Amino acid sequence: METGQIAIGADHGGFALKQYIIERLSVEGFDFKDFGTFSGESVDYPDFIHPVAASVNQGIHKRGIVICGSGQGANMTANKYPEVRSALLWDIEQTKLTRMHNDANIIALPGRFIDFALAVEMVKVFMQTEFEGGRHIRRIEKMKNIL
Ligand code: RB5
């Protein structure tokens, strides 16, 4: 179980889900650093995803959550950072697997295409599932070997 503060950021397409996650999980003891956005007004998702990804990349936060309408732009932006492994997720099983095998440190969520209650359960699983290590360490290290 990862217990540290969670970095979270979203654009207008992810704003409602971000608020829901913070509200639901804060009462269960999870702690969030909210990088915005802070309303449903239209914004550019990289402006709110970069701070989350930079914080995880620098090791200030061990885990992050990024949300936009589709999850795609948020995920792409987060994965620009060398120490970030961001996974675009939509179900519990994928969430478990990407923690166990890929040591994903950011979860990207599609705010317009996911049930909010399911997303909350996925975040819990994301925080609770340990990396398996072993052969997967070699594989995630090889991700850096771009040609
Ligand atoms: C905003 O309308 C939308 O493009 C954004 O939330 C996201 O889906 C981009 O990938």
C-alpha cells in the first residue's frame, strides 16, 4: 500500500471526476495535492498535467492521477517524462496488472467515459497493488532504450 500524498490534475473534461475522487477518497484517509483545474471552464490539458507529471518525475510524489475527457491527452503528456510510467485505465484488472508488471506511477483516467464509482475503486487498487519486481524490473528499464 502506497500511503504518500497523491498528485492529481485534470482539465475541464476531467474536472468533475477529479472533484469526485478527492471528495470520496479524502474521507477514507487518502491525501491529495490538487494541481487544478478548479472549475469546468475550458482549459488546455497540458497546463494541468505537466505539474503532476513533473512532481512524480522528480520523486516529490510517488503516485499521480491525471484526467481529461478521453484520458488520451493527459496520458500522452505525462509519458513525456523519463521517470513517469502513466497508464490509461478503464477497469480494475488492467489497473492491477499495470501496477504488478509495469510499476505504473500515474493513472490516466477518461473523465467522460468512465463510471465515477468505478474510477474511485480503480484508484484504491492503484494505490494498494505492489509491483512484482523480478523480470519486470529488466523490462521497465528497457523502456528507456529508445533507438
Ligand atoms: C477537451 O475537450 C478534450 O480534448 C480533452 O479533455 C481530452 O480528451 C484530450 O485528450
